[in-house]
Amino acid sequence: MTIPDAEIRQFSCLSDNFGVLIHDPASGTTIAVDVPDAKPYLDILSESSWKLTDILITHHHWDHVQGLGELKKATNATVYGPARSRAKIPELDQTVEDCDHIKVGPLEFEALGTPGHTLDQISWYCPALKLAHTGDTLFSLGCGRVFEGDLEMMWSSLKKLKNRLPDDTILFCGHEYTAANAEFALTIEPDNAALQKRAKEVTDLRAVNQPTLPTNMAAEKATNPFLRADQDSVKAALGMEHKTDADVFAEIRTRKDNA
């Protein structure tokens, strides 16, 4: 099943967060993913005359949920989020574990457990829309810092996304970090022609204050060094030809942390 007429709005929240609204005009279903700040959501809902029905939460960090209480109170939307966040996010109505499926109006979402950045992190995947929201696990040309998990856990989560999501999956995530990520990525693979081209595109977009997201899985596989830790070319560039994929990822993440 596809939902060809679905409308998706991405917009800035706080200093570098993104908000996302997904609207199915046939059913009237409108879904928010994370709520860094309630006001941008309420403004768009008002101007579009959409009624918010559901909210999907990726993880418990304040810059993804601080507007949740206000938005839920204003809309009476149903809130779904990680079961591990139950004690941290009191607004949750229903919780999910890894591989759970939920039906939101006509849309089915799969909850992919992708811990590492936090232990509760869920990436939401909607096959009908060929869309995923990866929270703070996978960024455009980057990945989240590892705060609550460990480096091996984060690599496993990135591999899960790489293996589970088809190349044409549209990827939304929590932050506009792509310019800095591109600069770092070029220190890992300076001779990657696809990365060079993409870095130029990112520079051009940011020069006119345009977002670099959404991205897609094919582009990330070709250019994102954190997803490419299993590639021979990356291992060779780092002088780590005989190291495990997890070791190479750990080296890349540690370099980014110290950049």
C-alpha cells in the first residue's frame, strides 16, 4: 500500500532541531514526530487547518520532548514512544518495543530499536510512505553522539538501519548538523567523489539558509562515513584494513567527538 497524496512538512525548531508533520488528506490523520517546541507545530496546524491526531516520540532528550505536554494538551493527540521512556515521558499513551508495529490512521509504522545515543531511542519507519525518522541515531552525513549506550551498540543500530531501510527511503532526523558533518566526513574519505559532490551541495544550501534534509538511504550509504565503517575503502583510508567493522566505527566516532 502506498499513500501518494500524503503531505509532509519539515520546519525548524529551537536553534537546530527539526519538527515534522505528516498529513494524510483522505483520512485526516496528522502525525507529529518529536516535539522540540510546541509553537511551530501549533502555528502550522492552524494555518493548514490540520487536526493533529498522533505524536511519535523517538527518545527522551529534552530537545525532542519539551513541547510535548503543551502540544498534547492543545490537540488531545495520542502519543506513542519507547517503553523504556515510560518513567521519563509522562505524556506517553502507548509504548513500543523494538520491531513493534502500530497503525496510525491508514499508516503503519514499525518501531526500530536503535539504541546508542540513548538506550530508549526508537527510529520510526513507514513503508507506505517510504519514510523513516531516525531521531538522533542517524544524521545526514553523521550519527548521534553515544551518551547512554556504547560504541558497539551504536554501530549495531546503524547496521540495522542500513540493512532494514531500502535505498529509496526518505530520511528525516532531529538536527541540522550536515555542514559540520560534511566537513568531518571529508577528513575520513577525501577522495570519495560522491562525498565531494554532496559536500558542495550542502555548502550551497546552507549559504542560502535552506535545509539539507531530508536525505535518503542511498545517499547516506554512499557518503556517510559512520555507515561506511564496513567498507574496504574507508578501512584503507584509516590504515585499519585488518580491523573489525565495529573497531573502525569506534575510531571514526572518537575522531568526531574530538574534532
